[in-house]
Amino acid sequence: MSLNVVDKVLLSIAVVDLAGLILWIGVCLHLAYTKMDLMLEHLKNCSAIMTRAPLRHGGPWGKLLLVGGISGIVTFPRFYLKRGELSSEDLASFPPHLKRKLVVLQWSVICLLLVMISFGIAVKSGFV
Amino acid sequence: MSEYGNVPKPALPNPPRKKVYRGVEPTDLHAKYWAEYPEAPAEKPAAAKAPAEPGFYIVQQVMPRSALEAALFDKPDGATLEKFTRLNPHVTGYAKPGQLIVLSDPNNPQCTREEALLMEAAQKVDAALKPMSDEEASFMVRYRSEIESILSQGSTSIGVGESIFAKNLEDVKTSLKEIEALHQKSFQRDGHLRSSEFFAERARLFAKLDRQLTGLTRKGIGFPDHPSLKSALGISSKSLVHHWSLAGAPGQIPGYATHTEGVARAAKVVKYGGWIGTAVGGGASYMKVQEVCAAGNKDACEKIKYTEGGNFVGGVAGGAATGAFLTGSTAGIICVGLGVPTGGMATLACGVIVVAAGSYAGGALGGATGEWAGQKIYEASK
């Protein structure tokens, strides 16, 4: 039994999305195990990051959360900057190649999650 | 100079009327005591006079026994050291982080019951620490307050803070009742509330209440210091010594020992929780497959392998990625939107809950996506 065109397209989207998420987790963990000290060193004056820093002792799961948190805060710093929990000097002196990587990670996870959420809702409510 | 020229002023331009005494100006007792003794615990005045009661110290890092003694006592004398050795048979070659060290004043022979309770508590703590490596134990000690606050959010465990909180609330309640009783008694006796006796008594009760309220806020954060024992033993002020009643020996107020088991578990949960969640999800999928395949329908068995495999992969990926995404600014924004103040434990707890709930939902949606994909792949492969 073969699939019709709509199913084929949807299936490739779903598979690409899930594979993308797994790849994303892999990249985050790679960053966590190779660049964690560097990242925390550059953000040591930011209480928003430092309150999350204990997570690095929480195994791969905790490290993933911490890298996700750092990437979210570096990409959208306004919320914490306004509350004074982030130091703008720290952000400015953050290595640009690392920052670009974190920003790309953040935007890609947003896209991947949006696709996944709409897909999941569609499946749950029986559209596909 | 006044408008009439240089006229001398009368000594008393407005002679005071006979003034009814209406109590003294209110003073901010909280601010006063806080500024004066920011480190002092809210102790009842009577307890401070008694000879120093036994206390305990929590080892903060791995250190040999001699280093521990040097850190605790500035200049140890024979009697103190002898007592220290007798009270702490559980401390062998080196001290493990989290271990409870019993301390007692050698000049106070009356507290053997408390000492026995403390030693019992120390053994309990040791038993809880035994399965942990030194690294895990120091991790636990370092993040005790965080772990404990997470633990106390759970309905099953009563945190140390909570039990102390309850005890404090009881004290506050008693004080308020005393104040009420004083008002009633004075009014019935004198027919008014203006006697100096009443004011003096009320001021005393207010001061007491104020100290209790200070203690309430302080003790919510952690163990109070126990300075009188510290000075009696000549312990250097940088090590925190706790009063014996907080050690949580069996039958006593729940304290350190009662919750060490819970904390030890939570430290592992933080470390291995992700794996446990994954394993539970994987186990559930595996069991579903086993169940369907045991029923004997070959097609259904083949199909559920695809759908459950997809469900598991999607669930793990979706849950992990959603959790990591929410740990950034989003959890903070959600918590502020819910009206949780930023900073402190409330935010941490709110963040933990938002991230946990989010990754659960993400896992469910990812699982649904994966399951659907698995089903289509199965259909295509036929």
C-alpha cells in the first residue's frame, strides 16, 4: 500500500521536524560539554543565568536545559535586561561566533517546536 | 525678628493642656532589632541565660578530621576535644559533606538526653549519606536550599522550612492570644486601658511578637545560627552551628535528619530525573508493544512497533526541546504574567513547574506526531 501525495508531504515534514529536534538536542549537548565553562565565564555577572547554573550538575538533561536557557536569554535579553538580572557589558563582550550559534539554535528550536505543536494538535484532534 | 520688632518671646507661648497619655510613639521594632543583630536568631529571652545547649554543625566539604577540628575550634582545649571525640564516633578518617557533627559544651553536664538525640540524628544522616559518593554529597550540601524548596513544593514531603514555619506560627498565635487576653484582663480589672502596667506589659508582648515575626521570615530561609553555644565552645564565627532541637532526631521537631533522606533522593532526581522520565516513557511503550504482540495478531504487532517507536522518539525529542526552550526567558515571562514576583524561591518554583508542565505537553504533542509518522511509515512499507 502506498501513500497519497498529501500523506507523503506531511510524513516528510513530520520526520524532518523530529529529526531536526533530535539534531538540535545533539548540538545543544555538544555545546554543553565543550563550551559550558566559556559561556558561564562570559555571563558571570548575570543573575538570570547564574540562578540556572546549578543545572549543569544535573546530568545531560540539566545541561540541555541550561544551554536552552542561555540561548533563550541571549537571543531575547530584553525581559531580563529590564529587570537588571542581565549585565549589558557581559552581553556585549560575549564571543560573537558563540552568540550567533546560540541565536540560530534558539530560532531553529522555535520553528521546530511550532511545526511539532501544530502537527501534534492536528493529530490529536483528528485532522490528519 | 517678629512683625512687632525685636520683642522677646514669652517662655511658653502655648502652655500645654493636661495631656492624656495615649501610649508611646510607635517605633519600628523590626528595623531596630534587625539593624542591631542581623545575625542573631529570634530566641526567647529566657533561653539565652541558660548554659549553652548542645548544637550541631553540617560538614560543607570533604576534609580530614583534623582540618574539621581546626575549622570548628579556634583554640581547642582538652575537655572540648575529648567531648567532641566521644560525641562523634561516626566521623572516621575524614568528614563527608552533609555529615552532622554533634557539638556540646563540656561545662554543661545536664544535656545528655539532647546529646543522645543528636547522636541518633547523626547516625540517621550517615545512613542516608552512605550510598552517595563524596561528589554527590557535596553537590547535595551546596544546593540543599534549592533542592529543599523544590521538595517542599511537593505535597508529600514537609520541608524543613515548613516545620519551622509552623512552629513559628504557633508562637505568633500564642503571642496574639496573650495580647488579647491582656486587653480583656486589664479592662475588666480597671475599667479602662490606660494603666502604665498595661502599657508596659503590652510593649513587652509587642516586642516579643515582633521578634517572632522576624524569626519567621528568617527561619523560612534556613537554619538559624546558635551563637551562645558557639561562644561557649570558642567556635570560629564562620562556621554555622545549629541548635540541637533542629537536628530532627526521632520524636523531635522535624529538622535536618528527617529530610536528609529526601534531599539525598532529590539530588539524584535532579541528576538522573531525565533518564528516569525517558525510561518510564520507553518502558510504557515497550509494555504496550509486548501486550499487543502477545495477543497474537501479527499485523497489529508489526504496526504497534512503528507507532510506539515513533511515539517514544517524538515524546523524548519534543519534551526535551520544549523544556530547554522554556528555560530561557519564556518561563520568566509566564511566571511574571501569572503574578509571581521575580527573584527568590517563588520564581524558582514557578519556573520549575512551568518547565516541567511545558515539557510534559511538548512530549505529548511530539509523541502524537511521532506516532502518526510511525503509522504512515508502516502503511508505506506494506
